[in-house]
Amino acid sequence: MAKKFYVVWQGRETGIFTDWNTCKKHIDKFAGARYKSFPTLAEAETAFAHNSRPVKGAGASASAPAKKRSSNQTVKTYVAAEIAAMKIDTKIFTDGGCEPNPGKAGSGVAVYRKNVVVELWYGLYNPHGTNNTAELNALHQALMMAKGEIGKGKSVAIFCDSKYAIQCITQWAINWQKKGWKKAGGEIKNLELIKEMFALHQELKDKVQVLHVNGHVGVEGNELADRMSILAIESRNSDFKRYAEKIDIEALLAMREG
């Protein structure tokens, strides 16, 4: 059977997915779901980037009323074509993994300059971690790297596949801070880490973009960061260190994914 790529314009999570079961999870019983399959990744990326609406009867509930989004859900997802087209000096991709969740956790980062991968980083192993903490740790490292790049006069964007991590730092923490680092729903998990990250992001927010990308849809930087997070878990490396081997993209992508 030929491989298909599934675009979800409106669902529990939007983006491009490579298998039907994942796509179905985001659209099943979701009012106003909009989605469609495409035979190639390029067609899917083009359709998603231009927010092309699927025609009625082509795998979409086009006539269903759109579900109103709250402000906490408005995180745009960028696809590979959009990322490649960005005229940015340094692009930093982050990912965190945890097996199981909670369980053994690690973080990974891939750094691109002029759209060429130049550095890979991995570590921050925690035998009793969570996926959210691993994602935050990876984003924290990326923010620190971004500060260094900005200091060299470079333009920077960070790409993270965790909406939780992005929204913690760019949206939710603003109100949490105003309320004395409290929220109505109870405990703010990872609070000390979030405080440190929020302070750093506030310092850099006018000079660095923190953007969302879906995981495991063929975005090379995200895939490499994912492999680094698994390497962190397998090596049990508690530091955060640079990958010392030659960067063989094909061999790295052939590694086990998270």
C-alpha cells in the first residue's frame, strides 16, 4: 500500500501526520474537524502551509461548524517548507523523550546554520523524569544557545514539537507570574525550571522566535533532535554535551526514534 500523508487543519492537534491512526486520534469526534490525505509530503506541506480547505466528501467534515479556539490553543504549527524558507541565520531544533512516561528521560538539540546541521547535543538524563520536563530542558538549552548566537549578531529561531513547553514560556507564565506563580487549577509542575526559562525568554523575546513543529513528520532537524534525546536515555548522560562523532544524517535517522 502506498504511503499517505494526512493533513489536519482543524482537530485536537493540527499538522501533517504520517499514519492514519495518529490522524484519527486528532479528528475522531472533534466538531468541525478538517483533514485530508495526500500521496506525497510535498503536496501535504503545500496544502497545510496555505491552509487549503479540503473539498466536501474528500475526508473532511467541511459543513460542520468550526470549533472556537481559546487563546491558549493558538500556536501555529510550521511545516518543513516554511522552515526552510525562513531567512534566519541559526535554527535550533529541540526534543525530549521519556521511556515510559514518567520514566527514563533525556533531551536533544540540533543546531543549523544557513540550513546546514552543524551541531548536535544530548543529555540531561533523569531516571525518574517526565516527557514534559525533558521537553522543557531541551528548550531551556536552546534558549541559552540562542542567547549566544544573538550575541554574535545572528538571527535565531527555535523549533520545538511540544506545545506545552512553548506555551508555558511564551503564554502561561505571564499570568502565572502576575498571580505570584500560582494558577487556579492547582500546582504548576516544573515551576523552578519554568521560572528560569521565562526570565531568559523575556530577555530574548524580541530577538528570538520560539515556534512549533510537529514531531515525526519528516522535518530533519526535529528528527535529529529526537535521536539525540534517545541517545541521552541510552547513554544515561546527565550532562548536556555535544555529539562528538561525525554527523552522518542518514545513519542518525536510521537510529531508533522516540
